[in-house]
Amino acid sequence: MKIDEKVLVIDANLTYVTGFLLLVEDERINLIDTWRIQRTVDLKQLVDAIKYKFKGQYDSVEVVRDRSEWFKSGLKWLFPEGLTIGVSIEGDHTIVGANSYGRIFNLKKYSVGITQSLDTTLTISALDFLVNWLKVVHREDDVNDLINYLGLRRQYPGLQMRGAEYDKVMLAVLRIILQEVHPGREVFGGGAKGFSKGAHRVLISGDMAREVEDYGELVLAVIDGLELEGIWEIYLDTNSLLCPVGYSTSTKKVELDEIGVVALGSVIVPTHGYKWGENLGAMIVDVGLSEDPIVELKSGEIVRLPLDKDVKGSISLNVKQNIDIPGYEGLDGISGGELGLIVDLRGQVMPDISDTKLYKKYYRHWKEALS
């Protein structure tokens, strides 16, 4: 690959065709520009249109073909160290896989998505969850309209409405998909102890990454949908670049924020069996200040501390017995992000969403903590 070469990478899913103009420099790779077209005509015509749009600006062209293979390569390239779970949610499918120092495992493609595959995504149990969820987030009067909106999205995949009510229904779809596709406790739960070296991360990519604007509620959906335990950094791939960057076999550096990969923050999810409301102890956070913040921990709460993405912090715990944080022992430091550091003290006892009155009470409290 040439130094200072401009590469046009074209990525096509069933909903959109997107061109990414990338600059390969001596020490790094940068995103110059991107252009997305709804897929309404023959794919070749759309590819030709993107080439024409960037005519004279690129030296070579790469077209994403096998999305699973490009997904694997992109995951390796973006996060070469530690344990990273990638979840790419498109209109007609979702790809999930894990990378640990170049070893890819638990890779699977699911027939669930946010437009064309909504009929397989919204099973009877999923629809029950969706209706209850809309009641929890105070959208009970909009249930029929929002379900009709999802039906229209299946028929017209490019349809996307902006507004709080549409954000809420897409958060429900995100939770449903994550519950369907998560690889299991061997990766997200207690089994993550086996990956003790380096940070643990979750990267949300694909068309879904462009949908949800409330970062706090998105992080809650990731924690609950994937049943996270331990310490995890959460990233959002706002340009859906995970598959396109899979063209590169380079070891060159990439600045994640410059290509639209947003660090939302780190979440600490201890496991415990204490009743909600009980005091669990305290956590000391060392981020280089003259006086370290001390956070009182109470079961059932969610606590957020501001922490910049460029700051590496550490924690020390003084807590009751039988409180475990998988992966804590092997961690060098904790990174921040848009939401900072989030401590989820809810433990294993969660109310059933079918009890919408009780769940609504708790969810409002958790959401306010992340606002």
C-alpha cells in the first residue's frame, strides 16, 4: 500500500451504499469524506455514482464484499489489543464477533435488523417487550403509531423519523436485538475473567449506530441487552466504518475519534446479591486530582462520574463480601468518554419489565443518573 494513497472504500448493505474516502499516510489512516445513498436502484449504478462523486480524488477502489470477513479484519485493526466485542446492526442482519489480540471467535451473523428483518426481529415475545417498554418510557399513548412506524420502516427501509418518540422505539429494538445476539456469559459475564489482560470493550456499529442520539440510554441498553459484568469500555461507530476499514492489512495507527468512533465511557458492573437500598461500601477514584473522589455505593443505584476520554484513572474498593468485578485484577487503568465513568450497582436482581409501574420508577432513576 502506497504512502499518502487515497483509497475509496464502497460498502453496500441492503439499505444503503456508502463511499468512504480514506487517506493512508506514513503513520496513520484518516477519513477524508463519506457519502451515503439509499439503495433504490441497481447496485452497479450506485457504485458508479459514488465513484463519480469522488472522481479525481482517489488512487484506488475497494468494495466490501464478504461482510463477515471485513468485519473480522476491521475489528482486529481498530482494536488490536485487549478483548473487543463488535456488534454491527444493519437493516437486514446483525454480525457479532469478538477479538482478543488478533484471535477472532464467536463470530455469527443473525437474521435480525432494524428495517428489512423487523418481521423476524419482532417475535411475539419481542412485541410484548416493546409494548411494555413504551409504557415504561411514557409512550403508552403512542404504542400503535410507533409499531406502525416500524412496519413502514420494514416496507421503506430508508424511512427515518427524528424525535424523542422514535428514539424510544429504536432503543427498544436495540435492546431486543442485543438480547437475541449476545454470545453468552463466557464472553460478557463471569467467563470474561479468562481475558484478564488489557481492556474489555463493546463497539456498536452498523445502521443502528446512526439511529440513537441519547448516549445514556444507549449505554443502559448495552449493559442490559448484553448482560455485562465487570469493566467495559463502550464505543459507538457513528460512521459505520467497522466493515469498511477491514480492507486494511496495515499496522498503521488510527485516531478513533477522527473517524467517528466515539468513546462513550467505561462501565463498572459488579456482581452481588444484596437487596436494593443496602450500603455496599465505597470506591475511591484516582484520576490525578489533588484529592481523590470517594463514591458511596448503594445497591440498586447507577452512579456517573465525569472522566475525559484522554484520562486514565484507577479505582480501589472498600466493599462488603461477595461483591465481584470480573476483569478488575488485570486492568491497568480505566478510561473515560462522553459519559465518563459509570458504576452500575444493580446486581443480578432486576424487576421484570412486565411490571411496568415498578420498572418505570426504577428506570427513570437510572436514566436521570446518566443524563
